[in-house]
Amino acid sequence: MTQPRTLYEKIWDAHIVERQADGTCLIYIDRHLVHEVTSPQAFEGLRMAGRRVRRPDLTLAVPDHNLPTTARVDAAGKRLPIADPESAQQLAALERNAPEFGVKYIGATDAEQGIVHVVGPEQGFTLPGTTLVCGDSHTAAHGALGALAFGIGTSEVEHVLATQTLLLKPSKTMEIRVEGQLGPGVTPKDVILHVIGVIGTAGGTGHVIEYRGTVFEEMSIEGRLTVSNMSIEGGARAGLFAPDDKTFAYLKGRPMAPKGADWDAAVAYWKSLVTDEGARFDKTVRIDAADIAPTVTWGTSPEDVVPISGVVPAPESFTDPSKRAAAEKALDYMGLTAGQRMEDVSVQHVFIGSCTNSRIEDLRAAAAIAKGRKVAPGIKQALIVPGSGLVKRQAEAEGLDRIFIEAGFEWREPGCSMCLAMNPDKVPAGERCASTSNRNFMGRQGPGARTHLVSPAMAAAAAVTGHLTDVRELTGVMA
Amino acid sequence: MEPINTVEGRAYPLGVKNVDTDMIIAAKWLKGITRAGLGQGAFEALRAEPGNVFDDPTYKGSPILIAGDNFGCGSSREHAAWALIDMGVRVVIAPSFSDIFSGNAFKNGILTVALPQDAIDRLMEVAKTDPIHIDLESQTVTTPFQDRFTFEVDPFRKTCLLGGLDEIGLTLARTDSIGAFEQARADDQPWLAPALV
């Protein structure tokens, strides 16, 4: 009888090429996503050392961070130039490096282009039980499908390109169990924001989180992607969901997913990828679903969360002196005062997009609020940025684009956009944005920009009222 | 990477908690295609504040940085490590580090030293007036006032840092093992490859 193992331990054990005496393991990597920002120096390193990409067939390159979200081709179908010379140079480098090293490249004007973490699952590139890496911390998202997926730095990108492996120490395991029934208007984004509020931004450091309990079992795959995506905001390099029938139904028929007899063999294996009865986690956090409200951030760290019905906390309410100092600084930066009602905070910008919340279910949730309403007069810009060309096409087939445009939103091309402001989509200094992205760090959406992280429905609600709003007031369902 | 063993010098007493990688190097500095020159963008927003430690002539060119808990959280950008190297920082001392940052730091020959908060508080005090000495071989941080703190370091990382070893070169020497593993995996789980159509 083998010892009971967690899901993480099963995937880890299946990928050990060699184990050193000190516990460091050479871990095989099954899937590698590459984008333009963290790869140029890695390809350059290979070139300088005369090295090749070991498994170009397991590597997929997609540009996303720098791409403008405005039209990419003119009326005649000709590609439009990218105004920012640095962005253009970085995009050109990927476009050159991918074919030079034999890596499949989905280009800026291809229908399948999108944010790497939307494209991977959508194409069936991400599979349960695999190890998947990318030079981006939100790679944690792919754990929604039961892949051990984590962000890596550029030196590691180069290491994976050259060897298809990484040298790693095993992580500790953390179980986050949310049981019960979510209230009306409470979405996966609210769940993960609440979780981060409970564990803190360093709560998961050194750990891989497995999300367990009825709330996560009942959650859709897209909802799980939102949750797992933000594992890194809780300090965990990776999140995991045990693959189940929802996972298999989601993947079946995707372009890069297994087919025929391979599919059946794969599903049979994937069904073994569950945490065994009696397996031990290093840490367990239990949360009652009933305690989770539609949630919003007030400060400059993703752990600075409060229910939308709440108020800006007073720095004196924190006993830890460094937290108190951080809260004072955050309130100053955010232009908020202690005790102010969150619902009284007006916004000038709304961003619905990012690898956290740009999938079709996110757009449907936002459209349900936007339908028949208008973007409020005080809003300077309300952007909808679909996560991929395929999401965009699907939304257009469902008429969501019409709903958004009629309400006064801008309907854009896919990319990372205003999540981190590497492209022209930025929030001006001192202005405030209700954003479905993942980080509210100082300057994240542009120098001096003020970010409030929210769900897609709450972002749409803020757009139509002009201030942070409890979405339940618009839908008429109060908890 | 540059080998590292002993580092002695003044230290930036930053002390701030949750220094995220956006704070170390903002997104607008990530657009380059080389590793060089990022020091000029390091801590840009903090440096806009009057009286910040980075522009204080006392600390100019310090090889050591002292910070609060959870240093390097957030994005995986290795530019954060490149920016620190470019500004001359070889050692960061903090109570804890994010996982991705500590890996990136190591791969660029930056030593991350985790010490308890009371040790950090003491070093923050010393840093205001005197240099700090770090010895990787003996895993100690010492001050001119007989303070002596020992720190943990992963043995493999220690060997690589002391020798300035190229990790990719080391792994490529194990190509046979990787090939054998890959073959066994392909036989056992044929659906895994090729991924691309």
C-alpha cells in the first residue's frame, strides 16, 4: 500500500527526471507558453551559446502584453504599424525568434491570438496532470484544469527552452476549502479576493494551493481559471483543481487536446488525479461560503479587500505596525479616507479584461448588467477587452458586443491591455479604475493610477452608475 | 553568473514590506530585449519621493538592500533582478521572499538572505551608520558591533553561487537522463506529444 498523496504530490512525482541528495529535483516540463516580454533575453541566450529549443513541439508562442487593443488591420486587411517603437521591437523579436527556433507562433492578427492564459486552455494546450510553465506569474491560472502550472523568470524560460526541464525544490501543500452555498451576486472573483484577504499576499508563499470543497466543485472551468489565476496574489506559485467531468467536457474536442483512443486513455489517467483519502496538507484554510460578499479592494495590495457594502478601514484598526504604516500610505495613494463607504467611491475608468476575467462567462456576466443601461456620464473610458480572438468572436455571435457598444463601452481587440499598461491602455495619474484584473499595486495601471479590483459584474455596475456599486442592487437580489 | 562569496558595504535601509516587482521595476521598463541598463528604472516611484534611501548619498552604490517581509512579490519579471544587479545590489536581506523572485535572484548571482524580523530591525539600525558584512561560505551576516546572524541557504544554490555556475550547462550534461525520461513518458502517455497541430 503506497502512502496517500495529494494531487500536487502525484503530479510532482510523475515528473521527476532526477533527484539530488539535497532534495532538488530535475522536473520535466510538458508544456511551455512563451510571450514577447519575458522571452527575448532567453532566445538571445540560446543564440549566444549555440543552443537549440529541445522540444519546439511542446512550446507555443503568443504575443499579448504589448499589443494595442485597437484595430490591427486596416479596411484592406493590411497590418497596421505599432506606434510605440519599444513595443514594436519586442513584438518583432518574438515574431523573429519563434520561426528561427521552430516554435509555433500565433500572430497578432490570427483569430486564435489572445492572452497566453486564455489561449492555452482554449486550444487544449493545457492538459490535466501536465507541468506547464510560462514567463508570467499568472500561469497559475492553468491549475484550474489540473495542470501543475507556474510562472518562471527569463533564466528559467531559457532553461526550459534548452532542456525541457527545471531544477526545483518540492513545494509545501495548502488546502483551501470553501464549503456551502455562495450568495446571489457572489462570483469566483469575489471568492478569490476574499481568500486572499484571509490568507494575505504571503499566505501561500512556498506552497501550492489545492482548491477543495463544494463551492469549487460546483464552479465552472472558467470560474476555476479566475480563482487559480490569482493564487499568486496569495503568494502561491501554483493553484490546483482536481480534474473532473467538467474538466473533461471543457477539453473534449479542443484543437490540441487528445483525440480518439488517446482521449479515452488520457481521461482514464486524469481520473486518478485526485488527492487520496488520508493525504496530508501542510496547511488547511476553511472558509464558509456564506461569509463571502461581492468584494472590492480599497488599497494597493490584493489582500486589501472589503465587502462592497463596507467602508474604507482605518489604519489604526491594524495591530501590526508595518501594516498600519502600509495602510496609511495606501489610503494616501488611493485618495481615500478611513470610514468612507466603498459605494460612495466614484470611478472614471472601467476595465473588463485580463487573464483573470476576460473569458466568455465574464463577458456574459458584464453584459447582463450593461444590457439596457448606459455608461454613466462621469466615466471617461470603459473598456471591454476579450481574452482572445475566439472569445471575441463568440461574444459577437451572442450579440454581447452590441449590448456593450449600445451602453457606451469600447469593444476592443484581445490582449493584456490595462491590466499592466504596457500597451497604450493606461489609467491617468490620480484617476480611479474599477478593474477586473488581478493587481492593484501602485502604478500598475499607469503611473499614479488608482485601482479597485472587482468582478466583471461589479465592474459593469460601476460603469453604469459611475461609482463602486453593489451589483445586487442592480439585479434586485439582496442577500 | 558572477560568483559571489563575501560582500561588504553599506546597505540601503529600505525596510518596506511587500516590495512588489512592479515597485522594483515598473512595466514601462520591461520593453527592452536585453538585460542591461535597468538600474536607471529601479524603484522609480519610490525615488520620486523626497528623502528616499536610494538617492541619499550615504547609501549610493550600496551592494546590500534591507527590506521587509515578502520581498519581490507579484510579477515573475526577472527584470527586477536585472535592475538590482545593474544598480550594484548583490545581496537582499529580508524576513521572507516571494518564491519566483528568490529563484530569479539566485539565477543572476544575487544572494537572498532571510533573517527574523528582530535581526532585520538591528541591521536597519546598523545600516544607517556602518557597513554590513555577508559571508556565504559560513552563511553569516556580521556587523562592526559583533552582531552575528546565521542564515539558511539551499546547498545546491550555495554551490552554484560560490562557483558562478551556469545551470543550463549543468542540466545539459544530463541530456541522457532527460531523453530516457522523455521516451518512457511518450510510451506511457502517448497523448502528451506532439501538442501542436
